[in-house]
Amino acid sequence: MYNVLVFFSFLQSVIGFTLLSSSVMRFREPVKNRVVTGLFVMLCGISLLCYQLFRHGFDSVDSFAIFVILMIELSWFLICSDDNFFVSLFSFLTFVNIYVSISYISDILAMHSEGSAFVFERIVIRLVIYLVILPFLFKFVRLRFRRLVDALDKEWRAAALVPSMFLIMQIMVLYYPAPYWYWNNDNWFRFIIITVYLLFLAVYYLLYIQANAIVEKYALEKRQLLMAQQEKLWESELARQKATAALVFQQRHDMHHHNAVIMGMLQSGDTDELKTYMKSFDAALDAHNANSFCSNPIANSIFNVYARRAEAEGIKTVFRASIPESIGIDNIDLTCVLGNTLENALEGCLRLAKEVEKEISVTAKFIDNRLRLQVENTCLTDIVFNDELPTTQKQGGGTGTKSILYTAERYDGTAGFSVSDGKFITQIVLNAN
């Protein structure tokens, strides 16, 4: 019975550590194959422990069981994690610290019992701790951690030192000069380890605050860039309106001259020349007219800017837009979503050969207090997706797609990207405030 409980204790450690680490991990593609391979490695490691335990007893595995568990989890990271080296190192060492602390806490709380009762109580205590920690990690930590991973880069090299130092401190305090299970009740090392854990939480909290400050700085710079983009759009719209007003004034001033010419042609009966003149006059008017895609001035300006850019590149555009003047979405956020989406569509078309027919189709509707946007553009067929996001094909790119995702999340909406029949499809839903 004792050996069976010890085996379940080892199994619980492996499963608990795996769930903890998976809560913040980005899995490598293909996810299913990676997970199956990782579980197979786990099964091999657990089988080794099981064989040694039931063949030679608990004493034969007590000294190296924790190393086997850590090797299993290290293999899990190497097989499944798609994060870069320093992010994976930070995560792995952090969860090693958490695993060691959970082991210490459960052992101390069950220390008053012996034999099978001790192992059983330790399993129950660990289960309670895991049931408390896991929902917290999945619900609150994962989203924030993934945002930090996407925003930070070289900062993770320094961040990885934090769990490394705490792991060394835990090992020194818990296992040297004697393991904690040999401590006396009045051993002062207990107060040291409590202090270490409190320090561990404080440093991680400060690290999170500092990382958030860096992310906010990047977000502010991006927001300023979007504001500058919006300002250019407004300047373009203002220049267009000024040109339109000047044209209207000129046409009004010259209207009696046109009427005189028309009356002269009518009186002389020269209808063919009159038709030619009217067609030329209409063409001159149309050349100065800008499209009015929708009532929203921001969206209309953005659509006009990219429609002109597409026309200059020989790209066919189709706009089906119905967006009212006020929709409850911040102008900067609207600029971010529309501008980045159309910029990506334009760049996708420009990657095609010159002789290939290119097209951008935009459908934008505001219904039920939601902005629904779908943009389709012709594209290359070799687009690679990573975690349901298209992999950027230009150096330093990819920020536009991430900005779209973050904006959609801020408005409790969705953003999806796909490729079908030679067209790249972007679908976005924003819930108005």
C-alpha cells in the first residue's frame, strides 16, 4: 500500500508540473503530434520510476526521483514549447521553483503523520494546492504572460536570472547542510524559507510591474504612431474637401459660360459636338469627385486613402460599407483596425507578380452595436500560420496583426485570419462601448 501511494505521489507531481507549465506555454505546431510525443516521454519516465519502486522499494528511488521528474518536464518543454529559449527557460525555472515550494509546503503540513498516512495526506494537500493555483494561472496569468512574451524581446535574458537565483536559494536553504525533513521544529531555517518565498512573490510582482511599464511604453509609442497616421488621414481628407470646395466655386463661377456654349450648340443644331462636350464636362467633374463610402468620416478617409493607393498600383477595389457617423469606437482604435487591415491587404497584393490580377474586397457593417469587418485580398499561396496567426514576410513586421488582435480583445471582439482559394481573409468584430 505504501509503495502504491508513493507511486501516485510521483504521478501527481508529473501531472501537476505538466499542467502548471502548460497553462502559460505556447505549443509548437503540429500541437497534437507534439503533445503525443511529450506524453510518450512522460510514460517512459513514469514507467522507469514504477519499475524501480516496486522492484527495489522506496529507498531506491527516493534519492533520484525528483531528478527524473525534472528531466521529464524538461523534455516536455523541449518537445512542446514554441517560445524562444529565454522565455522557455524563465517559465521552466519558475515552475521548478513552484513545484519545489509545493513539495516543501505539503511535506511540512503532513509531517505529523507517518508511513502511508503521511503520503496520503501529502497527496491530498498537493491536490488542494494545484486546484487553487491552476485556475488562477489559466484565467488570470496566461493572457497577461502571453502579452508580455509578444511585447518583450531581449528583456527575457535578464528576467531568466530571477528564477535561477531563487532556485539556488531554495536548494541551499531546503537541502543544505541537511534536507528539510530532518529539521527540528525550532529550526531557524523554517523562517528563512518563509522569508525567501515572500521575497520570491515580491520580486515577481515587481518584475511584472516593470515589464508592464515597458509594454505600456511600447503601446504608447504605437498609439502615437496611430495618432500620427490618423492626423495624416485628416489632413488628406481636409485637402480633398478644400479641393472639392474650390472646384464647386469654380464650376459655379463658370456655369454661365458652359450654359452659353450649350445654348449656342443647340441653336446651331450641332448635337454631335454637344454630346462630345457634355461627356468631356462630366469626365472633368468625375475626375475631381472622391468616393463617399460611408457616413463615418474616419472610415471614409481611410477607405479613400487606400482606394487611391490601390488604384495607383492597378489593384481592383470593391467597398461595401455601412458605418454611421458615431459608433462608440475610439477613433484611434478604428484607425488601427482599418488602417492595419487595409495596409496588410495592399502589401499582400503587391507581393504578387505584376501580370497577376489583384483585388481587394472590403465589407464593413455596423449592426446590433457591433462593427463587422471582412477584408479579402488576392495573395500568394505560401502563407504560413503560427498559432492561427500569419507569419510575417517582412523584417520587423507583424506588429499590425498584433495591434488588430489587441484592439479586438479590448472591445471584447474577435479577429481571425485565413487563406482560401488564393485569397487572404481577415474577419474582425468589435463591440461598441
